[in-house]
Amino acid sequence: MCAIVRTDDGALDDVRSSMNFDIIYKDVTGSTNDDVWDLANHGAHPGVAVRALRQESGRGQWKTRPWVSPEGGLYFSVLLEPRIPEEEFPSMSPRLAEAVARIVRSIAGVTENEIWVKPANDVMCEAGKLCGMSLDAKDGKVVLGVGLNVFHPKEPIVTDGRNVAAYVCDLGTEESRSLPFANALSNPLLRVQYLDAVMQGLLGAIDLELSAIECEHI
């Protein structure tokens, strides 16, 4: 699998990663986290992932707060089996969030000053929250959930005021955005395909960062 990165000319290039991903695509589901845990309980291997265009019962890191997941965003969960002590699992959260932030910056063509990580794992911009993540751990395994606001939904996301939704499509300029992103912005028919390409990039970035974390514990 590959991580998508933006080269100097705005094109997408590949960076190799090591995990083999097995992705299940759904239009609608209750929670991709629940889907992946169900697969894990039935013997699924690390790297299995579920992507949905919409979640009806999504949840974030804070289980009491709803995770609103309308069409237009990218929602997926992936099963990981980190080769580090379980007590170190929480320390992965900001590292994996930064890996996600790097890909989002490359899509929009912006800098760390415009997209950053708010501890422990929220990817933010000046307008609000672009991406939320959750890490659920059990028996040496982790299900990492990612919810990224890419395109505007049909109806605005209403929050309690603590996490105002922001969207990747509002960032960058025509000159700075990657070509596939610019094409998806101008042609809604390309958006689902583009979301899946972004997910591939995020999975690759997560895999590479997890490998780096594991190497630090050897």
C-alpha cells in the first residue's frame, strides 16, 4: 500500500508502506469502529479496514459526545496490532494525528501554520475541526477511527460549540491544491473515488508512522 504525498509540481507520488490493507466499502453503517471490532472478534488480521460514506452511530474519542458523520466526509476504521507495550498505546495518538495532518496539508497545499494537531488527536485549522480520531484498545489490538471533513454536507453539522466543523475543501488555493483534489472539487461525480484515494493515503501514512513508533521501542 502507498501513502499519497504531493510533489513540488502538485502531482501525487507514492511512498511505500508495509501493512497489507483489506478494505471493506460501505455506503452507510452504524459505526465503522464497531464493524472492525466485529471483524477482529472473528479473526480478522491487522490491516482490515471499513470505510463508510455515512455513519449513523459514529463516536469520537470522548464517548459521550456524538460524532456526526454525514455524506461528504471520509469515515473509516482500521485494525492495528502495535508491537509496543500496551501502556504506551495512548502515546500513539498525537503521532498518528500528525501523520494524518501531513496528508491533509499535502492535499490542500498548505503549511503547519494552517493545519495543526490539537492534543491529543484533533486536526485543526483556523475555521475549526477538520478531523477527529479515536483509539479503542483491547487485548493488544487497537481500532483506530478517523473522521475527516472533506466536502460540505447537504445540511450543516450542528455541534455543541466546542468543535465547530471545518472542511478541507475550503483550504488552499487553486494553485496550491493537488490536481486530483481540484478535479474532485469541480466534479462531484469524482468525489467518492477521491475520498477512497485519500483513505489509501491516510492508511499508508498511519502505517509508516506506526512502523516508526515500533522501531523506537526495539
